Amino acid sequence: MNWKELEQRAHVPYSKVPKACVIESSSGSFYPGVRIENVSFPLTMPAIQVACCLCLADGETPKSVHISNAYALEQFDFWVNEFNLSVVESPKIEAIIFESPTLSVNSSEVKPTLIALLDKAITTNSDFPVSALLFCKEGVVPGVNIEVSDWTKGLCGERVAISKAISYGLTDFDSMSLHTLKGEFSSPCGACRQVIHEHMPDNEINFYHADGTLSTHYTSDLLPFSFTSKSLAK
Ligand code: THU
């Protein structure tokens, strides 16, 4: 994998400017992150936010950020300060080995997997863990919510799963399942609905509620009269 190949995973239909970085954790694991734009521009996930959240969601601590030095990354100063990251200009990332992003989860394992995943959420501010499983053609990608010192810079569990899949080059999404132990009714927030709409507008989504019940919906029903615009894609 070289920078160009990693950058090609970025979802940048509006700016057409792909961006990527790689976070190395304190135990030596590597996490890719790509820029993921949204038709509602402020919901765009910067590459460094994605890579740091993927590292944290894996129970690891970000130690350094590898950049190609070809462009400026949004939110760069925040994440570098938050984790005291060392900045490594790496013209070549060919030697980096990324672990598989997918879990193998059969249908009877979905609920226990979602419950076990809650332990990986970082909810320093809310104490409200959320877990998500994104069922992709190539496998099941997990996500949990991540909170950092700035409330606006964390990501919900659903968006961690989506940004993880995309950063690892998986884009063929089948369905999503999510769970929160504390909520009475597990359901994605408005921002997640907008992001889900961009990547899986007509798919099944399963809510595993705190009371043990399950409800199945279509993502198309989650965001009626949603914001779209043909003019924004350049
Ligand atoms: N949260 C999610 O992870 N998903 C949602 O759809 C709703 C909200 C998280 C974000 C934050 O970490 C905590 O729940 C409280 O808002």
C-alpha cells in the first residue's frame, strides 16, 4: 500500500481532494484514516479524526501520526495536542502492515458481539456506550463511540464503523446493527442518519434495544425529506 492507494479510499465527491494519514499506536499497531466528506459539509470526517478514533476504538493509544507531507490535514493540531503525537513524515508506507478490520460474526452472534463491544467504547463524558456492526460484503466491521476532551471531535459508534470500513477500502455495505445498553430505544442520532444516508441509503438497520427487543428498519425511513443536492458534487 502506498499513499496514493490509501488516498483513493477517501470519500471526496465534493472537493475531489483525497486526504489520508496513518496513526501508529503505542504498542506498534497501525490505523489508516481517510477524509470522508458528507453532502452536509460540516459532517465531514477528517482523516486524522478517523485514524485516531479507529485506534482508540481498538483499545489502543495513538502515539504518532504518519503523513505524506503533501497537504495539510484538518483538525491536525487538535489531535496532535490531545495525544502528544509525534509527527512522522513518511514518503513511503509500503512496509506498514494493517490488521484485518473485520470480525467474523454469524447471525446468532450479533447480539452478544454488540454487547461485548460496548466495553471498547470510550465514554469519559457521557458514560453512554454505543456499539455498531457494519455488515459489508467482505465481512463485519465493528464500531464504538469515542469521546475526547473536545466533545465536538469524538465520533458516534455508527460513524466509527462506517469510517473504519471506508478507510480499509470496504464500501459495499449490506446492513448495520447497533446497540446501547443505557438507551431505552437504540436509535442513531441525526448526524449519524445523515452519514448513513450518504453510504447506505436503502439498507436494513437493526436496533438491539436495552430491554432485549430488536427492531428492524430501512435506512431510507430514518431520514425523510433528507438533504441532498446534485450541485454539490463537482
Ligand atoms: N452516540 C452514538 O454513539 N450514537 C448515536 O447515534 C447517538 C449518540 C454517542 C455519542 C456520545 O459518545 C454519546 O453517545 C452521547 O451522545
